[in-house]
Amino acid sequence: MKKITLLLASFAIAGITQAQLANNGLENWRTYAAGTATNLEAPNTWFGIDSLVYNYGPLAGATPAKVLFKDSSAKAGTYAAKMVTTDLSGFVVPGILVSARPDFDIAAYLANPGGSLTDYLSYSGGTPVTQRYTELSAWVKYTPVGSDEAVASILAVKSGIGAGGKDSVIGSGSLNIVGAANYTKITVPVTYLDATTVPDKVIISFSSSDLNGTITNGSVLYVDEINISNTTSVKTLLSTNTMADVFPNPAVNEVNFRMRNQQEVSLRIYGMNGMLLNSTTFTNEARIATSAMSTGTYFYQLVDVKNQKIQQGKFNIVK
């Protein structure tokens, strides 16, 4: 790993603590009704977006269809989760499995229907934790259509420490998944903004398409055996090597990200509730208008072409 990536502050031979997530093998499922559907299904303690599709889809001009399925093609046990990116009469949505309750801002969508799905999708709740987990793992197999990619992600959240008592994302990790015909184990490292703050919940999600990429009808993702773990003697800190300057901070009309070399990177900006607000790729400098962003604190990540995080931090907006 290059020195410019996020570094470990201390390293030693260490034990691994693994959390037993509730229903991590996705063996136990529930059925429920929403809109016109009576046969929707999701693993216990997990959620999909099918209820949103059936409740709000017709209002957005979409034809509802299931995108999350209980499937017998499991890595272990009896069942796995199957997610299918589906064309709902012109409105293409990915299948999503998430450990928090999803919500869709239908009023905002109807007022501005040209936005990305990430502009309107948010999550509440999550999986309770009492320590800093450093890795998400799962077994996946994936059949993409075209250049589509699936995504696995984890957000570490501390309740009530953000502006106005809002929840705050204090650590995160994500991984884009390319085609895998057979079950393959993936691991997603979690990096934190400081060395001490302990989250009280994590939000784990899997999507059959990248919400910020080309969402392609027909891509299929299977997920099974999900776990989070912690290397107990390792503390995670940001590298002191700054790869990009972020200015002005606080920002009023725009915030600039200027690389100190010509490295191509992807920029991701999140609200403090963990919602992805902006994603763009640039080489030298990116100027992000803040006119649609309210006063508050925002969280950013810079990721290189190998999907390695090279810098992350916070910036503020004042109006």
C-alpha cells in the first residue's frame, strides 16, 4: 500500500474480535405488504427498498416491482439475499439490502424529479455497536450488465454529536464489486476521523448497482454471511500526508478540492446523516457549488483509481 493512503497509527500482532450480527447469515425472513404488494420479503433485522418502490413508485410514475428476494443460492445455510437492478417503466432502481430503515423524500422528488436517487434516499436507525469495528466482510457473487458495479458500504455513526443534536458519521468504508460468478469473500476496511470516538451504531448496505454510476437494468447481486470485526490493538488515524487542499473552510458559495499532484481521484460528499450528496471524478481541481446545501458540517472522502481512500475529513458551510 502506498504511503499516501490512510495509515495505521500503531501496528502489532493482534487478536480479532468479531461481532455476531443479528441474522448475519440471512436465514430468517419476514414477509410484509406495501402498496399493492402482499408478498414483499426481507431478512429479519434488515431492510430493502421494496416498500418504498410500492408506496411511492406510482406517485413518481414508476411501475412497482420487487428488487430484493429470498434466494436458495446461499454460501452457507439455506438462504441468501438476492438484489436485482430493475427497470420500473423508465425509472431504474437497484436492489438494496441495508441494516437501517430506508426513507424516500417523495415531496422533494416531485419538486425536482431530475435528480439522482441518492438525492432523495436516506436511512434511520442502524445496527447497535459498543466499539470501533474496523472491517466489514461478506460473501458475494455478482452478475453485472455492461460496466455496472455493485457496492458494499459501512458507516460508523455517533448519535447526537452533530450540529443541532443530529447523528454524525465518524467513520466509513466502501467497496465497488465487479463481476464474480462464484461466491467470493469481500472485506471493506473502515477508517475513522479520529482515534477515540466510539460509534453507537453502524449502517451496513449492499446495492446491486452503484447509485452514483451507470445503473443498468438486470444486474444481480447475491450476499450472504455478513460480519463486522475489529483488530483490537490497532488504532486507525488519518495520514499526516495531505493529498488535497480543501478551501475555503467554512465555505459560502463553493468549496474547492485541489490535488497536490495530477492523480485522478473520486470525490464523495456526505451529509452528517450519512446520505451521499455528491460524487464526482477529477484530476486537478474540483469546484463544488454549495447553493443547494444548507448551513452545517459535511463529510468528504477522496478515493483513488484503485478504490483506496487517500484522504477524508470535514468542512463547514455557512450562509
